[in-house]
Amino acid sequence: MADKIKLGLAGLLVAAGIAGYYLLRDSALVLRVISVLAGMAFATGVAYMSDPGKRFVQFGRESIAESRKVVWPTRKETVQTTGVVIAFVVVMAIFLWVVDASLMSFVKMLMGQGD
């Protein structure tokens, strides 16, 4: 229950920051942007204090650690794979064009509108 209250308060802080942006319409743009950023910063702090917030941060840390373990392809592998994909797309486009033209000719022939 306390976590729901914290997350609700975080949502209200975001809304307050956005409301401050519109309430300060006669002020300098810098103050309006600071209002939004402050609302977001305070909301982030409150959300972090909740259990879901702490789990989210832990998930982010684990994701970064896992992305460092990934073996990324070399430039040569990337270029070759991209070339294969482009070639496949061209071949499929030509195939679908031939099928479409054939079916269109067949339908025209059935309707008696032959060329």
C-alpha cells in the first residue's frame, strides 16, 4: 500500500511540474523548463524509494551488465548481412510483382478484358 502511495505521489509531482510549465506562461522559458525538470526529478526520487522503483533500477543495472556481455558483429559481418537482406528484399519484390501481374492478367482474361 505504501508503494502505491509513493507511486501516486510521483505521478502527482510530474503533473505538478507540467502544471507549473503552463502556470508560468508569462515567465521566462528557462523557469518553465526548470519547473518540469524539477517535477520529474522529485518524482524520480520518490518513485525510487518504492519497491517497484528499486526493482526497476536493479533491472536497468542488470541490463547494462548483460549488454556488455554481448558479442557484437564486426563491420564486415554487418555489411554482409545487410547485403543479404537487401538482396532478399529485391528478389521478393520481383517475385511478388510477377505474381501480381500474372494474377491481374488472369483476372482480366476471365472478365473478357484481355489485352
